[in-house]
Amino acid sequence: SLARAHVQGTDFPLDRNHGKHTLHGGSGGFHTKVWEVDTQCSDTRCTLTLSLAGPHLDQGFPGSLKARTTYSLNNKQELAISFEAETDRPTLVDMTSHIYFNLAGHASGSCLDHLAVFEAGNILEQDPEQIPTGALLPTKGTGLDLAQEKLLSLGLASAEPQMRTPGGFDHYYVLDKAPDAPAQAALVTCKASGVAMAMLTDAPGFQFYTGNSIPEGTPGKDGAVYGKHSGFCLEAHGYPDADKHPVFPQALLLPGRIYSRTTLYRFHAI
């Protein structure tokens, strides 16, 4: 928040690309870069490995960073994404994937007819600018409660105070038990298509987003037209804004250590 990174007692000003804040690593963040590409395929698995070297103070973050992301697709209907990074000086690193899903098909319109259930009974409370306050907010009995399977449209119709600013789900769900290895964190199903998707992660939580800001009329593939709620995201990563809240799990990466995280998306019929 407030476009600064607090690293071992020093504040580093960051690129302001979201009002007075930094979002997605800045306007020139990893999502804007051209990565080096390597591909490998066998009879059972195909992988795409992307590598990137970022200079010291890129977007304001300290440290020269070497990052690598590997996408693997196997014959078990599973997509695995692994993230790794190394730095030459203390810095903040927290990588994730912002993939959009619609289990009814990319041209099927809204995803709000999907059902979701999460292994999470709390979210990070947000201020009016969607910045974490530092508090955990229980979801039980609210429209944000997805500890029991719920239709997404019912959650949006609940008019919860925490739902007003984002105009839908755009909240960090804290897992009930922080996993040491990838474990199931979420299950989303679509009865119209008969497809279910489980997300497994070794992160302590994830951002759940229902495409609230997708512009109406956005051109999609094969002539499809996307708009608000056309897809959802399950972005597994550490607590956002953790460097401002010492009680949060921290995103500090030190020289000589390797940042490593894995997310799995498993698909099956229902």
C-alpha cells in the first residue's frame, strides 16, 4: 500500500499504478515483460518454462532478481505452475498466476452460476481502497462464506459491506491450515458443463476474483465477447501488503535462498 516496500528497516518507493498504491508489481511488472522460453514434451507431459532477469530497483524493488515459472500439463488433466526466484540483496517476492477460468466454456458468458467451496473460514479485512487492514475477518454467516458450497451469484447478491467496493468477489481467503506441501484449497464446479476444478497450493491463502472489472465488449478468442464476471481467478500467493503487517507471513527473500511455490489445477467430471 502507498507504493512503498518496507525491507529490513528501509522503505523503497515503488511505481504507483493503482491510485496511490502498487498493484501486480507496478505498471512494468512481470506481466509486461518478455520472458525467455523453453519447452519440453513427452508422451505424458508438456512443460513451458519462462525465465526473467530483473535489474535492481525495477519498479522500485531492491535487488537483481532471477525468476522462473514453469507450466506443466500432464495426461491426468492437471495443470501445475511452479514459481522460483533468487536475489542478490534482500527484497520482497510473491509470485502468482492470474489465469481466468470459466468451466462452462470461454464463450458461455457469466461464471456466476458456478458453485464454490473453500478450505477457508476467514478473509483479510479490506479498507475502502481494498488494502488489508491487518485484521482477519470471519466469513461465517455472510455472503463471503464459502466454507460451505455456495452459488457465486448468491454471494454477490448479499450486499456485504466488504463486497461493495470491488463489486463482487475480490478478497484474500486465508486457509484454515497453512500447508507445507500443495493441498486442496478450493473446489469450483459447473453443473451446466459437468466440469469441476480443484486448486491445490502450498501458499497460506489465495485471492478469489470474479472478473468484476473486465470491460464489457472485451474481444475474446474465436470471436467471443467478454465482460463483467466472464471468468474467475484463484490466485494462490502470500498475504498481500505483508511488509506493513508484522503478524502476517512475510514475503522477504534473502540472498542465497530460493523462493519456491507451486499451484495445481485439477479437472474432473462431476
